[in-house]
Amino acid sequence: MKKVFYLKTCGTCTKILTMFELSDWELREIKSSPLTEEELEDMYKLTNSYEALFSRRSTQIKAQNIDVKSLAEKDFKKLLLEHYSFLKRPVFVTHQEIFIGNEKQNIENLEHFFNRK
């Protein structure tokens, strides 16, 4: 399995996707093809945390008046399945590894991953 979950309207996602050779990766645009519970479970197995997958920058946090500090793991899971914008992106997933978000360290880890192939 090699999948990338991204949002096509996100300039940062687009920029990151162009940095790597992804011809043998499945690209999933999460707005038009939302995350399934099975896919979320696969991600959870690699992170042991739904919170790690959760974007604290989602516009839905304010729109739904969510107090992120009060959320438990089950709440993060529910929200991630409820609306695409709660997923931190992009997310690169293989059978053994996961790379979440656009932080500098994550991009460096992705570069290392693609250079060792």
C-alpha cells in the first residue's frame, strides 16, 4: 500500500506532491473521496493516536465551536470521519510508515524516505 491523502485546493499539499515521484502511489483527494473508517484504522495502527492525525487548524473547529482540549481519542476519531478538513494533510501512508502534515521535520522525513528507495 502506498497512498497519499491530500486536498486539491490546498497549495501546500500541491507543492509537496510535486516534490516527489508518485507514479506508483494512489492519490486520494479527501474532499471528493472522503476517508473511510478502514483507512483511518490503518493510519491509527501506524500512529496509535487519532489526535496525531487531527488538524488543529481546521476551520470546522471554530464553525462547530469545538473545545479541542476537552476531546478524547474517540472524539478525534469521530471528527476525522465526519469532515475531511479535520485530517492533517498531506498524509503519506505505506504498510510500515506514515508521514503526517506539512511541518518541516515531516517534509525532511519524506525526502529521506524517497531518497533511500
